Amino acid sequence: MPQLRPGPISYSRSITLTLTHDCPWHCRYCGFRSDGEGLLSEDSLNTLLLSARQQRAREALLISGEHPDQLPHIKKELHARGFTDFIDFASYVARRALDSGLLPHGNYGALNLEQLLRLRPTHVSMGLMLENIEDLPDIAPEKRSSGRLKTLTAAGQAKIAFTSGILIGLGESLESRFRSLDALARSHREYGQLQEILIQNFIPNHASSLPPDCPIPGLQDYFDLISYWREICPEVPIQIPPNLNPHWRELLPYVDDLGGISSHRDEVNPLNPWAPPQHYQDAAHAAARDLQERLPIYPSHHHSAWLDPALIPMTF
Ligand code: SF4
């Protein structure tokens, strides 16, 4: 059994800006990707930013498929709209979010150091799930954990506060989950970039086609992973997404954060909407804890070493 956590459990009041669902890869668990949708339009961006103000969101979660500008139609649209590449577009959307009083957290798949450095001036933090240290070619044919670890390293070199984590329930070995946590802890020991990790479970969606015999993680699996992370990297908080995890109430005493909560749909898991924050507040109270709003930059990284100087005044 993991140790009980003292103090409140946190969440971020967020809104998701999906820059594009289009993705050249074909992960068999993905309910997010599309093939020909194109980029977020100016009209949709304006509507979402207005809605964010009405919801009093602080975080703009900017997401996309991986390497979308490898797709010819995306490249063409970027150029037609005056952007040099996808990073230029992501920086523009993040700047619009900042101008609306939101703090951008970007997750655009694997990126290199040069791309991360270009995004740093408009993003208070970024993220990329390691998912698993082992490649799963039958499940995610194009994804490579080596590329994801390189992004994690580059985020540390670029001094970007970073969220990562593992994805479980894909048929991966139990042992690989612990080795994945080892890899995250190793990278954090070297660069200090992790502000939190997610222990996230796969749940089926309208497009997923995993083998039917993939075991579903049980409560003890979460307890074992949480306990292990506390041993190897006690300073980095653990997030679980309550709209995805069937054991979230039982896990409340042991974790630190519930992630972004929005009244819009979960774009990555559209079949699993969040409840209003009050629902999670009541559950936290039942677990003898309080629910506290946080920013998309954690206190551990909320200073000049990890934030572009121009962003610091906006984070208070
Ligand atoms: S999980 Fe990510 S990389 Fe894989 S298909 Fe979906 S959007 Fe693309």
C-alpha cells in the first residue's frame, strides 16, 4: 500500500485547443487521430477562447497528432495561412491563448531541441507521455520510445517544465511498467524537468482495436506503481485522470493531482467527459483531502530557471 499523501489534491481548470486531429501514425488505441480534418480554424479558435474566459479556465492545453506537417495537406494549409511550419502555427495559437489570459501547456508529440526552444517563449510547460519504454510494434507501429526519451532529454536541455508518464493496459509486460518509471526517474535526475507524471490507463474508445485479451489494470497495479515511484522519485507528483480511471476514488488518498478538468469533452478520450470540479471536491473531502486549483506550471518549476521571463508576470 502506498503512503498517504498530506495536504490538498490539485487540478487545473483547463480548456483544450486541438490544433489538428490529423496524424500520420496509426496507434491501435487512439481515439484522437483523423486523416483529413485540417488545422484549427480561426473561427473555432475565437469561439474556444471566448468559452475559456466564460469557464474561468487558466490552462490552455494545446494538442495535436505527432508530426502533423509530414502530411501534405497540412503542409499546404500551413503555407496558405502564412505559417512557415507547424511549430510556427502552434506558437501563434499559444500567443493568442496568452493574449486571452490563458497559460499554454503544449503536447505535440515527439519534438527536437530546436523545436522546443522555439515553443518555449509561448508555453509555460509542455508534455509528452513516454507511454512505455518498450516499443509495441503491433499496437503502435510507428512510435519509438527512443524518440520520446530524446524529447524528454531535449525538454530538460531547453529548460521546459515537463509532464510525462506511462500508459498501461495495452498488453505491456508488468516489468516494463517499472522500467518505464525507471527511465523517467533517470531523466529527471539528470535534468530536473519533470513537474509531474501521469499513471494513465487505456480505456477503449470508438476507434480502438486492441487484442481482446489485454488485461485491465486493477487497483493493486496502481498501488504498486505509485509505491515504486515514491521510492525512486519522491519529489515528482503523480497525476491520475479521474474521468478515465475506474479506481480514482480509491486512489485519491495516495496521489497528488487530477490533471486538467474541463466542461468541454476530453479530446483524447471523447467518450469520457469530466464531471464538474465540485464533484471532485466532494470526493476529495470524502477522502479527508481538499481539492485545490493549480496552474499548468507547478510550484516546483514556477521560477525564472524554467520559464521565459516574459511569461512570469502572467503566471501570478
Ligand atoms: S496516439 Fe498520438 S501518435 Fe498515435 S495515432 Fe494517436 S495522435 Fe497519432
